[in-house]
Amino acid sequence: MKKISKQFTDILIRYIILLIIALPNLWLFYFVFTPLTIYPVYFLLNLFFDSSLIGNVVLVEDCFPIELIGACIAGSAYYLLLILNLSTPKIKFQKRVNMIFLSFIFLLII
């Protein structure tokens, strides 16, 4: 009986975390991952071209604007990765944190 109670509590905590993160309309994901997406794009373009950064727009050689919109940031994809990870049962806490961190890093690199 104790094992069932522990499993139920574990499931409840994981799904409450998902709901709390989703309530502000994925604002948290876009707040965190917008700079993590924009600055590497700017620095990579700046290696090969003369570029400047104005908000979410990268100007390449002062004539080609590249605007990084919300779809480029892929906040929903990060949320989907979090849903898939937190809805998978029987993963130890440290392993779950490592999996979330690595999946976010790999998606950011891609």
C-alpha cells in the first residue's frame, strides 16, 4: 500500500509541475530560450559577415534582416520534451534532471 501511495504522489507532483509551467502560456520557455537562441545565431553570423543585433532581428551586412520569431525559438518543442520526460515513470530524480538538461541542450544545438 505504501508503494502505491508513493507512486501516486510521484505522478501527482510531476503533473503539477507540468501544469504550473504551462499556466503562464509557455512564457517561461520563451523567456529562457529566446536569448539562448538569438545570441548564438548572432555570434555565428558575425564570424562570417558584418552583422548587428537589434532586439530579435539580426542585420547581416546592414541589408539582410533575419528576424527570429517565436517559432524559431521553439518554446513548444521544449515544453513537449518536458512533458515526455515528466510523464515517463520510474526514473530517478538525478537521472531525470540530466535527461531534461541534455534534451534541451541537444534541441538548442539542432
